[in-house]
Amino acid sequence: MPFLLAHGALGSWDEVIFLSIGAIFLVMMGISWLRSRSEDPDELDAPAPEATPEVSDTRFKLD
């Protein structure tokens, strides 16, 4: 009995489609991981200059 991961109307092509989708997912996750490893972690934590609101007399900055 052959090892089946997927079965349906396409016969053996179900296996090819299933494994290719899994391979595409793993490649995309690998690319995302490599891109995140090359970024500077200090840049991710720093707020953008335009995202910091001005502090006025009626508003207090929350910590």
C-alpha cells in the first residue's frame, strides 16, 4: 500500500499539488525569516517621528 498524503479525483496529482503547496509555504516562511534576521531590532522598537503626538497643557504623556 503506497503512502498517501492526499487523495481525490486527481489521483497522483493530488500528492504533487499538496507537496508543492507545502514547499511554497516553507520557502515563503524561510524568506520572511531571513528578511527579519537582517533588520535592525532597534529600528523596530523606535516609534516613528510622526506617530509621537505633541504634548500640550491639557494632555499628559502616558508611560
